[in-house]
Amino acid sequence: MRVGDTIEFTYGVIHNVYIHPTNDCTQIGSIKVGGALDSPASYTFTEDDLGKEIFFSCDRDIHCENGQNMIVTVASTDSDITDEDEIQSTPAPTPPPTFPLGDGGSDGFAICFAGDTLVDVMDERGTIKVENLKLGDMVHIGNNKYSKVYSFGHKESSIKAEYIQIHTTAKTKPLKLSKNHMIFVVDGNNHKAVPSFMIKPGDELILTTGNTTNRESAIVTKTTLTSGKGAFAPFTMSGTIAVNGILASNYVSLQQQESDTLMIFGGTSTTNWKTSISMQWLSHAFQAHHRLVCSLSTHFCKKETYAQNGISNW
């Protein structure tokens, strides 16, 4: 490619395009070319790109690691370009193993934490693994507040599943959660719940450690793909939970788009509208009848049963 040339990317809503100055799948300092709803997205090469190899990548999930990236060499004239180095697609490595997670698999709308995720309960047990959490437990949700666990959307101790692992500057163990599970990020003076696949280095998460009412935050340093044993999705009356000292939602984003609010789609793939309805509010409202039943009949909800795959029979 030459200075002044434009490259165009056409893709579906589960993809995006970023430039990685690191020339690998590391997302630090990545430059957005197009988001999930921006297709077709384009980039015009400038003088600043001259003589460089420009690394384009899809930053959704582990798409880059699975080969959805390309390197473009930028030259000043046609004579400087060879067939071999004009555009290089890096060979796709052997994909990491994936593990089923409920009926939907790891690509479905799983709502889970790994079994070794830590939570704090309001009794003599203190900090325990989420796999040891029970219906009726009062679990920490931050600001020295606790909320009752009234259900498990998923409860399976033996399954081995694929998770996104979030590393931060906090002195807490990395958090493993399914890719659509929502976690809270700082948004100016407020916070919002976004699916974990949207989390990038530099994002600010809310810490729930300590007993003060002033919440502290931690900066995301990297996200990786990992596996973990067990899949647990405790539902609390508040719709939130403190896991590994970080504030997370009980819920999953019900859409694949990179948005914390509900997207409404029109008659074409490029026609859509972003509403002001947060996915956290929508999911919590959807569970209102479940919470009401469990508030009126604790005995009934404590008899909750699960299918063979660990999904609640509620």
C-alpha cells in the first residue's frame, strides 16, 4: 500500500477493527478504526505510516489470537512494494481449546463465574469460593452492604469452561467470568455495567474491598483467555455481587453489540438505534417476578433444582 491509499473493512456486528502499535495482539495503545456498528470502516494511510508495518486486528474476544489480523506495509512508490510484503495476514495459530458451558456453549449467553472465584458472606465463614455459596447466604455487594442470594442461574461444579480473565492493578486475584457476563466500569462520576468482552487495558473497575463508603478503583492491565473448573451464577436481590473484590453484575448482556444499553435494529444491518435502557436495568427488571416469589416464599426457592447441565429449572 502507498501513502494516500485507503483500505476498507466490511464485517458483521460481532467484529471490529483496531490498529495495534505493538504489532501483535496486545491491545495497549490500540487505535480504533471501526466499532461493531461502523462497518464498512476505512483507514487512509498517511505520511506518518510511511515505511511502517501497520497491524490491523479484530479486538473482540480472542479473534486476534485466532488469526483475525493482518499486517500492511506502507511504501512511498509502487517500486517499493513487492507481492510478498504488500499485505500479510499472519497465520492463524492453533485455536485454544474451548469447553462447553451450558446448552449454549462458551459462545452462548452463559452467566457464570469460575468455581474458585472469591466472595464474602456475612457469617463466620467470611471469604469463601463461589462454589461453596448457598441459597439464602448474605453476600457482600460493596460499600459494606450485603444482599441475599435467592437463586443460581447456573450451578455446575464439575464442568470445565472457557472464561475471560481480567487482570488489574489491584492486589486481588484475576477475575474469571464468561464473555457476556457484565462487570461495572467507571464512567465519569458514575458507573455502568458492560459485558466482559468489552473490557480493555486502561478501563477502570470498581473495587469493593474495605469498609469505607468511598469506593476505590483498579485499572485493567490485560485480559486473557483461560479455562476454569465450575460454572456458578448467583443471583442476589440487588442484582450485583462483589467477586474477587470487584463489583460485578449478576447478569449477562443479552446482545452481541459493543454497548451497555439496549440496541434496537431496523430493516437493514446498518440501521439501528441505541436506547437509554441499560442492559443491567433490563436484566434486573426481567428477574423481578423471580425475586418477588423468593421474597414471599423463601422455603419454595430454597428447593431450587437444576438440569443436568447446571441450568436452574426456575
